[in-house]
Amino acid sequence: MIFAAGIWAGMINTIVGSGTLITFPTLLLFGYPALTANVSNNIGIVAGGISGTYGYRHEARELMPTLIRLAPAAILGAITGAALLLTLPASSFDAIVPALIALALIMVIVGPSIQRRAAQRKDPDDTRHVTPALMVAIFGLGIYGGYFGAAQGILLMGLLGITLSAGIQAINGLKNVLGTLFNAVAALAFMIFAWDRIDWRIVALIGGGSLIGGLLGSRIGRRLPPLVLRGLILLIGTLALIKIIWFD
């Protein structure tokens, strides 16, 4: 089931984002501690980001200058988020998980309207325009990605779609690269400073599944009904909230 969740998460991350809302609640339902689940999931999901980025490599190239300018802010943000996760007490993280999942579920619900706004921006004349405000926002999303990251793809799609005049597929390609960068930087920090928090069985299962899912998402995922994908995310996320709030 964890392997299957990894496949689904890799596919969803490539198409829309928020795949962690599949894998993280699944791990919680199996009884893994929240911090161990978050750290191990973060490392495993990198594989899906790499395969999804590879599938979107042609679209991402359109915004390569933008990516180069945003990468430092993304890296610094992810390092900050990972540091916050490792320095805050585990009990504090347990307390904030329901709020984070609930917030991410809300973003899944409003995601279609965000994406429709992004899809309306077709003018490619200023795709390379990166404002200081956008860099600060990417830094903030990097913190969120390094700390938890659920629905970060939807947040990125909305932010980039509002601030960049580029086609929706190019923005999605950039989203995949930045999301993978968030996860990869945080994963490296976890492997250096929190080796004892990592469950490598989770990493292997989610990593193998998400690697397949990322490839599937980049090839055939656009044909899947978005309503079905979001419905499954909402279902599993709601079950996790019920377990955390009433049964833990």
C-alpha cells in the first residue's frame, strides 16, 4: 500500500502537486511517528520529482533563466524549513500536523480556480521577469517545502501563474523543478543531521513508487480526470485527520 501510495503521489506531484497528501497520511495510518514519516517521505519523494522533471524537461527549458534566478531563494528556504523541522520538538510537530493537512486540503479544493487563473496568462514576453517579491515568496515556499511540503505544487502553480506570463505547461515544468529542489535540499539536510529519524524501508517503497509515478504523470497523467485525483486526496487526508484528532 505504501508503494502504491508512492506511485500515486509521484503521478499527482507531476500533474498538479500535493502528492504528499497521499503518502504522509498513509504512513500515519500505518502508525509511523509524524516526524519519521515526514523525513522519510521527503527523501523518498525526491525520486518522483526527478522522473517528473525529466518528463517535463522540454517545457522547463523555456523558463531556464527564471529557474536560475529563483534557485538560490528556493535552496535557502528549503534549508531553513528543514532546520525548523529538526530543531522544533517532535511534540510540536505532532500538534501542527492536523492544521497543515487541513490547510493543504483547502488548497486542493481551491486548486482548480488557481490553475484557471494561471492558464489565462499566455503572453510569453516577460517570462524571465523575476521580481524581489517573487524571490521572497519562493523563499517562503521553500521553508514550507523543507518543513512539510504538502500541496506545495499547487502553491507554486498559483504563485508562478500569477507572476509569470508563460504557458501553463512551461509553468508546470518550472513547478516540478522547484518542488524537486525543495525536497532534494531538505532530504540532504535530513541525511546529514537526522539519520536516526529516517526509516529506509519507507524511503525505498515511496522512492520506487514515486519514480514510476513521476514518469506516468509526465506521459499520461494529463488525461486523468482532475476531480478523481483531488477526490482521493481529500478522502485519504480526511481519514488521516480523523485518526490524528480522535484516535491518537
